[in-house]
Amino acid sequence: MRIYHPESWSQQAREMCDRQVRSINSGWSTIKHAVFFFGHSYRNSLITTRAAKRFGRMVRAGKVHENEELFRQHFPDNYNIFEF
């Protein structure tokens, strides 16, 4: 019988951050939405804090490229999507 063992919290945080970066770079999300996501996630606060710190470092390093035109192509009807 196998016992379920979840991945480490650091690994979960890395994957959470990388998913957000991929969605922003491909035009499916924005930096503002990612920050909102990290603040309202159901995951443990340690995971979201680690993911948000990694995300902030990646933004400062220039690895996150927000493309508003590509985002508008994916969501043409949402004109006020950048405002919460």
C-alpha cells in the first residue's frame, strides 16, 4: 500500500510562481492579476508567501513580460480588466 506524500512546500511555491509567470508571458494574465492571486489563494500562507517572493524577484530581474496587446487579443470584450 502506497502512502500519499505531497511535494514540499517550497516545490509547490516554485510551481505556483512559474505557472503565473508562464500565463503572464503568454498573454493570458497580468501582473496585477498575479498579485491578486497570491493574496487570495487557498494554499497555506507559507506557500503563497514564498511564491510571491519568487515572483517579485523574477519581475525585478526582468523575466516577466506583460503584453497588453496579446492580452487584449485573448480577451477582447474585457475593457476594464486591468482595474479591480
